[in-house]
Amino acid sequence: MDGITYVDEGSGPVALFVHGVGTGAHLWRNVIAELRGERRCVALDLPLHGGSAPRDDLSIPALADAVEELCDGLGLDRVDLVANDTGGAVAQVFAVRHPERLRTLTLTNCDVHTNTPPEAFRPTVELAERGELAPLVGALLDRPELIVHTAFGQSYERIDDPAAVVDAYLRPILAKPGGARAFERLVASIDAADLVAVEPGLAALTVPTLLVWGTGDVFFDVSWAYWLRDTIPGAREVVEIPGGRLFFPEERAAELVPCLRRFWAS
């Protein structure tokens, strides 16, 4: 797990948390604060994010490789996997490759099948493909208030402290040598073909699976949660978080945690 940083708190059965593009393990801090008294909570920074080093290949399958490396490095044989956003895409690839390593799978609002990247995120992808995203993201370091006008702004119900969001998520990426351009490569590499390819594996996945979905998300409509429920044999239910947006695991952890506890106990 060369160059991968992670949070590791608590003891008990392992819950492994995977974030999406442009965030980091920090996204799960409020969930972990509630669960570390009863679970060993591990949240990695995917390559390039947080303290993790960038890599040449930042595609969804390559990010799933990093999750596998972390599990091998920490000796995590069986985990309750919880994922959000592009991390949900990574988790689907990982689950299809290694169902034996999962006790359960929980997906929150995330890329699914052909909704990868989602239409509302397409303008950001096009900026990355043209090499125009790096300078725009870099400008947020000096003017963090502008983040409310970006895809980040659409991902929160509210941003009370834009500078704190920039410092937690974007500054660690951009501080790395070549980080801004690597971020462009990552965004441009998001490809529906990677998730369409795992559909047969999902259709054979008997791992108990929970879908928890914020209904106010402009990127990942709740209909995709039901697509997953109808595709994955192990899927048990969809829990809707009324009005929740993409980053509701950070903003509304108090609503996600009881769902996890109930699901894990069952």
C-alpha cells in the first residue's frame, strides 16, 4: 500500500470507508466519530487525495487496486464496505473482484452503470479533457468562496465555511507536485465502460447490500439506487434520506449511522 494514507480508529469488526473524487477520508469523520466505539473504522485517502501520493493510473479500476492494497497491507480479510460518490464506483469494482472479502456492502449516492460520470458533472469532465480544470481549481485556493459555484457547491446542502472545505479537500491535492494536472487526469478518466463491465458481476453478487440515498442530489438520482437494488441479488433495501445531497455522509452522518447499525446487526 505504498503511498496510501488512511484513518484507523476504534476496535471491533472492520468498517472500511471509501470516498469519491476531490474529497478524502475526512468525509467520513462524523460517521467514524459515532462508530469508533463499536467498530474498527478504516477510511483511506485514495491515490492523489489527502495525504496519499498520486499515481500514473487514476482510473476507477486502478483506484480499486489501491483499496485492495490497503486491505492486504492491514490484513483486512473481511470488511463492511461503505462508499460514496466515485468511491461507490470503486467499491462496485472491488466487490465484484473480491466478494469473499466483504461481510456487507453499503453504497450511498454514487456512480452507477451508464451514469458515470453523471450528466451534471459532464461540464467538469470536459474542462479536464481540455486541460482547463487545473487553473480553475487552483483559483479556489485564493478565493475559496467561489466553491459554492462549482460541483462542490452542488454537492452540499450548505457550505458554512468554504475555506475549510478547500483546505480539507482541494489544497492537499494541489499541494502535491503535479497535483492539479493529476486531478485533471483523474476526472477525465471517469468512464462508464468500467461500470458497465461489472454489471454481470453485480448481477451475481450475493453479499448483503444496503443502499442509502439522498434524494436531493443533482448528480445521482435515487432511481439509480433502485437500479442497484434490482440488479444485485444481495440488495435488501433502499433507504431514502429526504433532501440529502451527494455529501450527506458528511453533513447528515446522524441519519446514516443508524442505518448502518441496523443493517450490520441484521
